[in-house]
Amino acid sequence: MRYLVGRFGHLITVLFLVTVLTFLLVNVLPGDIAYDIAGLDASEAEVQAIREDLGLERPFVIRYFDWLSGVLVGDWGISYRTGEPVTEAILTRFPVSLELMIVTQLIAVLLAVPLGVISALRANSKVDRVVTVTGFFFLSVPAFMMAIILIYIFGLWLNWLPVTGYESISEGLWTNVRTFILPALSIALAEWTLLTRVLRADMIGVLQEDYISMARAKGMPMARILWVHAMRPSSFSLITLLGLQVGNLIGGSIIIESIFALPGVGRLLITAIYTRDFMVIQGCVTFIALGYVVINFGVDMCYALLDPRVRTARAHG
């Protein structure tokens, strides 16, 4: 419990600082949202009325804590542009981003884990070098460029998969999943490389431990040694990187969602930036930061579950 409380306190502090910094940056941007809302033909009195209605005349600190008090009770504000509640705008689009995140990480893990284990087991062999070179190739290609390549090959040339748009799961599971394959591949083909390298490095060290040598000497099957005895202690860095990647995908897939016309949180954020919808920007960034905090807390819990020495050491530290 002491370990949990300590980690939770650290993460809440990070979340608070992120919201303060975001609110400050959003409010020091040049221009006046009241003029944008009122239009070019509006009078100064109309602009001033909009500014007062939105509370833009109040000091920054008062506006921040007023917004924060609303967040704590579930009121994240109203979109200046559409009049839609920010929480509703985010929550209606989050399932799309969540599904993209799940499909992406599933593809990345399915590629990374077996290739990482094979590379560790046959370190410095021809197979290991092929995996390394292939991984560096995919890592060097930006996600948006990979998206264009995949669209051309699988969408335009082979005509196997849709290149834009989104179909809900109510239209059928396969119809829904097909719309996520190309966007997820665009991101996963770079992510699996990092996961593979991290897992390979950790597993090479674990395979040199005395208890692994003892298991081999007893004639234990190599598959059992790898997946039962070596995989668990080799997973710490992998879990950390997975947590960071998942957190990044919550809002970091802005370009991919825009290219493939997916109505997710990332696309909502970039639209709000273009239209200077400050409340939506603040809400999206806070939601993304909250995702990072929750995921990092989950990663710490996984550490404690995988190795009780972690929670014991940190609780007494």
C-alpha cells in the first residue's frame, strides 16, 4: 500500500504540471478566439460580449482553477466552435483511437516477441543480422511515409484493403478490422523493431544466468526454458517500452488518423488546433496526459507483480 500511494502521488504531480503548462501555452497563443468566433464583420461590442461570455477577461490563474474544478467533477468545458461538451467529444472518438492502439500493439508484439527470442537464442548469427537489418529499415521509415507505401501497395495496386474511412463494429467485425489494418501496420512496423531489440538484449543477459545453465544441464526442453524461465525476467524493459508506446499512441497517431480519415482523438485534437478551439485542445491534452499517467501506473504494478523485490525495495526506499 505504501508503494502504491507513493507511485500514485508522483503521477498525480506529473498530471497537474502537464495541465498547468498546457493551459498556459494555450492561453499565450497569438490572436483572439473571440474575433474568430464573431467573424470578420462583427463589431467591437459583439467581440467584447463573446470575450466576457467565455471568461477570457478573467486572470489566468482564476480561469485555470475554474477549469480544474470543473474537470474534477466531470465538466471539461464546452467547445467554442460546436457547443459540444468536451468530454462527449473525446469519449465518442476514443473508441476509434483505442481500437487503433490495440490493433497496432497486437501486431507489434506478435512480430517482436518471437523475433526477439530467436535473435537472443541465435545472437550474432545470420538470422540475427537479418532481423536487425530489417528492423533498422522499418525504423528509418517515418510512419506517414510507411502509410503512403502501404496505401499504394495494398489499397491501390492489390486492392485488398480500404485506404480511408471508418466502419463501426456494428457493420461486422471483419469490416471494422479491415479499416484498421493499414493504419496499424503503418505504426507497428516501426514499433516492433524497438521491442525486438530491447527483448533481445535482456534475454541474452538472462540466458547467461546460472539457473538457466542449471535448467539446460537437467535436460529441460529449450522451449520451456525460453518461455517459462527466461521470458519473465526479460520482460521488464519490454513492458516499460510497451507502456510508453501505448501512451504515445493515445494522441501520437494524429498524422495516421488524418491520413486514413479515422475519427479518433488525434484527429479531434488537430482539428481543434486548426480552429483554435482552446477548450477542446486543453481537454484532449489532459486526456492524453491522463492516459500516460494511468499506463505508467499500470507498468509499475506489472513490475511489482513480476518481481516482488521491486515493490519491497521501493516501499522501503
